[in-house]
Amino acid sequence: MDSSRDAVVIDSVSKIFKKSRPLFGWRKKQDEQAKKQEVKALDNVSLTVRRKEIVGILGANGSGKSTLIRILSTLLIPDTGYVSIFGYDVVKDERMVQRLINRVSVEASFFKKLSPMENLLYAARLYNMPGEQARTMIRSILGRLSIKPDRIDAPLENMSRGMQQKVAIARAFLTSPIVLLLDEPTTGLDPRSKLDVQNFVQELREQHDATILITTHDMDEAEALCDRVAIIDQGRIVAEGETQALKRTVTELMGRSTPATMNEVFMHYTASHMITEEDVRRYGSWEKAFEVLEALREEEE
Ligand SMILES: Nc1ncnc2c1ncn2[C@@H]1O[C@H](COP(=O)(O)OP(=O)(O)OP(=O)(O)O)[C@@H](O)[C@H]1O
């Protein structure tokens, strides 16, 4: 593996989905085309992630985060643009990319009647891991994620959703992937479990040189875990950088003496009208500009 290379390169990627509209009586007569509505899930997205970096993708519901993660993990093909993982094209070198990445998402598939141990042993076998080594590792990882020993051999279907999510995370950690794609890994987890997962992610980067892309709605998590974040809004990256730098920019723009929080940074970049320095001057303050521009948008709608 050429360590001097960028780990993930996303270059001008767009993805459009066609959604069917519900049909009501008279609409049935309309042209077939009219039934379709286009959703630009990703609009000319570019982002580069260096080796060993932890990059957060932040965005509201439906902003395009999962679509981007799915493209990176070869589950979706971009309409335009280019994506590579350590130089391998996600479309042309799909097999190689699949060997380098691992994706964790809430819709992880498991054999629900089997236990976490059986499910993870199955995964380990797919990666040609010797049984005994896998068993030891599975116990250690599940323990680190605070799954009690008596749960390890009980059917997965009896576990809470959060616990099942931890098993999904354990599966990704088991194979120490080179690039780890975490799609909202801590959504729905209790605070202690969240911390367990965050610590584990950091450890994976330190000990296995993993490169990590993580989508999250949790701004505290983004700040604590990510070297850099990209804020995505309606399929476009609207801001990118270190959380501290983004906070400084927004604090300045808001003309505040106390630093802006990451929540405020997020609100700023995803507002329906992004507030400029000129808006702040015109309306007297960031808050006033936000209020006026939001009201204008509501009127327009
Ligand atoms: N398979 C699909 N078919 C049609 N539309 C889709 C499909 N997948 C996603 N979309 C649409 O694309 C847009 C982006 O969706 P995406 O799931 O990437 O958002 P997200 O940022 O991950 O949202 P969330 O935070 O709610 O998970 C949404 O408008 C969504 O409805």
C-alpha cells in the first residue's frame, strides 16, 4: 500500500434519483415522464481524505450523506464524477475496493436467530480468519463495546436495536479495514456506548492506521472525533475544514465575543439563505439576518 497516496478521492460526483409521484385519478392521464421527479442526491461533490484521517460528513436528513457512503462502498454507481480508494476506481476496480473498505450502517444484515458470536464467526470465516483467533478477538471487541458475556451467545433477535448496532460495529472492527465507512454508527446509542464506539474508532486509527469517514448528526461527536468535517446540504458540500477553523469563521461572522458552537456552525451553513458578511451589515446582526431571511423564504414558499 502506497502510504503517500490519498486514501479517498471524490472528484465532482453527482447522483440523481428518480422518484415516482403518488398517482391520483386525473394525474394518471399525464405523460409517463410527469410521474417521475428527480432528486439530486449528490451535486458535484469533491472531497479528499488523507490516510489515517477521520473525516466527518455532517448534513440534515436527506442531504445525501448515505448516498455518498454507498458510492464509496460500491453499492451505488455515481452518474458522473470519479471516486477512488487508494488509487482504485470504485466502479472499475470494485473487487479491490471491497477488500479495502468496510461499511457499518443501521441496516446491517445478520442472521437474527444466531448469536453475536456465531454471526461474527461467520464474518471472520469470510475473511479467512482462524477460528480460535477470531473467538478471542470477538470476545475482546464485544467486551470493549460493553456487551455482557451472557449476551454473546444468545440470539441476536433478543437484543435491543442499539446492542445489535454494536454488533455491526464489532463486525467492522474485526477485520481491521483500511478504510472504514461509518454511516451514523452512534445514532440511537446511549452516551456511554457512544463513547465506547468513539474511543474504539480512535484506537483503530492509531493502531491499524485506518482512514475513517463517519456520518453523524451529533455535533459534539464530530468535534470530539473528527480531524476535519464536510457539511453537506441538498447534495452539495457547503463547508469543509477543521471544526475549530469553521467555528472561528462563524464566530467572526456572527460578531460574537463568545465562540460559536458546532451546532451554530451547522445552522449557519445549512440555512436556506447562507448569511454573508453583507447580510450581517445590512440587518445589524447575524441573528437578525437569519430571522429576516428565513421569514422571506417562508413567504416565497
Ligand atoms: N434509492 C433511492 N431512490 C430514490 N431516492 C433516493 C434513494 N436513496 C436516496 N434517495 C433520496 O436522495 C436524497 C438523499 O438521501 P440520503 O439517504 O443520501 O440522505 P442522508 O443525508 O443520508 O439522510 P439521513 O440523515 O436521513 O439518513 C433524499 O432526498 C432521498 O430521499
